[in-house]
Amino acid sequence: MKVLKISLGLAMAASLMSACTEAPKVEGVNTPATGETAGVHDIVYVNSDSLLTNYEYFKDVRTRLQGKGEKAEQNLRSQAEAFQKEVERYQQTGQTMSEQQRAQTEQRLQQKQQQLQQLQQTAGNELAGEESEEMKKIYDRVEEYLKKLSEEKGYEMVLTYSRGSSAILYSNPSRDITSEVVSGLNEAYTTEKTAADTTATE
């Protein structure tokens, strides 16, 4: 019986890269009047690879989900091994059983196998659902911060860039605001965690 295999991180990275491609439309940003020269940084970009690598919230989520995935896989592996031992015992003693006993044992083993398969599917679906929810939270955090930053800096558009998978073939490095975004996101997350820890100890 196959044991649950859970893949994390890559799917989350791909989801965030895809999500960030849809740059948030910022309300209230002043656009240059006709004939005026647009600011140097009206259009900027973020390297999604670096963002994910350095965003502490993403790293915490990934670690937590990986831990849950490993625990679920270990539990399923243990149950699968126990089931395999039952099958082996039946193969060794089946010939000494009556026809009715063999039929009952085979039916019980078949039901147990179906239950294990259902557990495997359920565990995978639950983890995939939680991963999807966490990715939405990450995207919402990034989007909210980019909206705020764009309003402060006057950015018209924030694009995403990922080496080997991007619509941006070249851009002036001065338009790369990845470090600024990562720093701001991590600062906000640190403040949030500190507040949560303070509340928990009160």
C-alpha cells in the first residue's frame, strides 16, 4: 500500500508567484498630467523567489505544514505496516482456516485496506486545503502591504519577477523593491508575533 506523500514549498512558491503577477490596482495614486514626465519608479517589481526565501511568515507556515505532513505520513505508514503484517499472517495461516473463516478474514482485510486508502485521501485533501488557505493569507498580506507602499511611494504598478519564469526580460535594478518589501513585511510580522506572544503570557 502506498503511504501518503506530501509535497510542500514548491506549490506555495508557484502560487505566490502567480498571484503577485496580478498587480494590485491602487486607488488614489496621482498620475502625471498630460505632457508631464512620469516618475522614475512609477513601475517597480518584486523578485518573488527572494520574497519567499526571506519572508519569515512564509517560512513559519512552510515549517508548520511540513511538520503536519510528516506526522500524517508517519501515522499512515505505521498503519500500512500493521496492515501488511496482518496480510502476511493470513497468507501463512489461511490454509488452516475453514472456507467461512477465510472469507470473513479476506472481507475484513479488504475493508481495512479501503479504510487506509480513504484515510490517505482525506489526509492529503485536508493538508492541501490548509495549504491553499495559508497561501491566500500570504497573498493577502503581500497585497495589503504593496497597496500601502504604492500609496506612499506613488507606484503605478508592481510587477513580479522570477528567474526563468517571467514576462520581464530586463529591468533596471533600481526598480527592484524586493528588499524594501521583504523588510517591511518582516517588520510587520515581527510586531504581530510580539503582540501575540505578549497577549498569550498575560
